[in-house]
Amino acid sequence: MTPIPAPASRLAAQSTRLAFLIAGFAGAAWAPLIPYVKLRCGFDDRHLGLLLLCLGLGSITTMPVAGVLAGRFGCRWIIAVAVAVVACALPVLAFSGAPIVIAVALALFGAGIGSIDCAINLQAIIVERACGRAMMSGFHGLFSVGGLLGATGASGLLGLGLSPLSTAFILTGLIVVAGIAAVPGLLSGPLGAGEGPVFALPRGVVLALGAMCFIVFLAEGAAIDWSAVFLTTVRHVAVRYGGLGYVAFACTMTAGRLYGDRLVGRFRGRTLVVAGGLLAAAGMLLVATVPLWPLTLAGYAMVGAGCANIVPVLYSAVGRQRRMPEHLAVSAITTLGYAGILIGPAALGFVANAASLALALAAVGVMLVGVAVMGMLLRRSLLEGR
């Protein structure tokens, strides 16, 4: 792989930040439109849940392909095409009342988001290495910022009385403009992947890193999908305050990631993985066991702070391992991570139905302890670059 010259690396870093912002923004912009889709199509909760699987399945099935194509042809055109797909799918989701059309559009939307996420993490590893300093947490922090901007922007436009279609067109315009601005600094050409298999199952240390990503993303999915339900049904908080759990989680995660590169430089990656896993585990167990809603919010804040920099450190570690080609390793752990978000919340629902939601969340806390243990067992040089 040809090294990136210093001026080009600065441009590539800016484009990487912008692409992470796009991925977070686009994914979150869809969320406020979901109630309108449910009402327009006449879905009940079961049908809506099945429909939402299309997004996750579109992402997971596309990520391995995106990783292979990015390795062979570079990230630029993968991300450009994926942004175009997202821009075409979002307005369809905003106005169509045909379930089959919605399902196809949602699968394409998920494929676009997943492709951006996979390709840009590969670029982030290369750019971080070229710049010679910790940057991954800041990149992922902009994904979180994009998510907050997308959700609040869409909600704000809808709150002003704009139709879902008008809202979608405005959001799509912003996504397209940002995508065009990001293109010049995105890497093109082979990224060191001329030989090797098209697909490869994760193995060795890559499998361990993927398993850790799966657990952390599962915890994130639990906070996104179950925090409001838990607060309102178990802690008996008023429905209008049910979203505070996710707000507490998202705020500490975003702040932790934006400050994370300095933390990596000061405390090293292994410390952040171990301490973060233990902090997140303690927060989830606090949520599950202490029947006081202010402490439940504190627990969700601890989960966000603890999880904030684990995944960025793990992605940096992928660039240091030699067990698998970089592009295949990135697509493997990204797919496993998304599987945590897709499968995890559904599995929690089954456990909650069989036992209790508190027990399901406590189980996530125990799994987060496992992340800390695995962080201690991995080679120091893998997590710290030394």
C-alpha cells in the first residue's frame, strides 16, 4: 500500500470525519419517520418489527461485499455509491404506503449505511496509521454527533409542521452536499488487497475483536431499544420522560468519544478497554438492580461513558493484526458488531418475556465484564501499538 503524503493525509482525515458524520446523520434521520410509516401502512408492533429487520439484514449482507470492494478499488466510489443509494431510499421511506416498497427501500437504505460504515472504518485505520497518532475515537465521535444531529434535525423539522416527504428531501439534500464534499479526500485504488479470498470468516484475534464488538454493540442496542421501555414499565417513569435513559447514554458516549483520542494518548488502549468494560458493566448492573430511576439514568450514563472508546480502540487494533487481510478483518468485525445491534435487542426481548427485563439487562452487564476480561488477555501491543 502506498503511504499517504502529509497534505493528502490531512485531506483524507477531513473526509473521514465527514463520512462518519454522514453515516450517523443518515441512520438517525430515519428514526423519527418510523411512526409515520407505521401509521401510513397500518402496521401493528409485530409487523413493524419484521419490517425493521430489513434495515439490519440489508446492512449485514452488504458489509462483507463492501469490505472486499473497498479493499480492491478503494473507499471513494464505495462510499459515493452508498451515499447515492441512501439519498434515493430516504424519500421513498417518507412517502410510500406500500409495505413491499417500504421493505425494499429499507433494505437498500440499510445496505447504503452499512457500506459507508464498513468502508469508512477501513479508511479510518489507514488514515490513523498515516498520521501517526490516535484518531479513531474522534472519528467515531463524529458518528455519534451525526446521530444526534440527524435525530434532532428530523424531529425539529417535523415539529415545525413539515411533511415527512419535505423533511426527507431537506435531510437528503444535506446528505448529498456532505457526500460531495467528502469525496476528494476518500481513498481510491487498491488498499493492499490484491490477493486473497473474496470472503473469509473471522478467525484468531479477529474473532476475539469481533466478539467484543458484538457485546458492546449489543449493549448499545439495549440502550437504544429498551431504555424507554424499562424506565416506563419497570421504574414507572412517566412516558414523556422515557427517552431520558437514551439521552443520558448518548451524551456520555458522544463526549467520551470526542475526548477519546486524548484519553488513548494518556492511558493507552488496553486500559480504556478494560476500565471501560468494567464501568459499562457496573452501569448496566446498576440499571438492572437498583429500583430508583435517578440511579437508572446514572447507570445508563455509565454505560455510555464505558462503551465510548472500546470499539474505536478495537478498530485501531484491527490495523495492527496480521491474522487476516485488513479489508476482510474490518468487514468481519463490522458485520459482527451490527449483528449485536440487530440480534441483541430481539434476544433481550425473549429473555424479558421468559423471565424479566431487569434480568436480561443484568445479563448484558455480565457480558460486558467478559469484554474487560478479554481486553486483559489480548496482547498489549495489539491494543496499544507498542
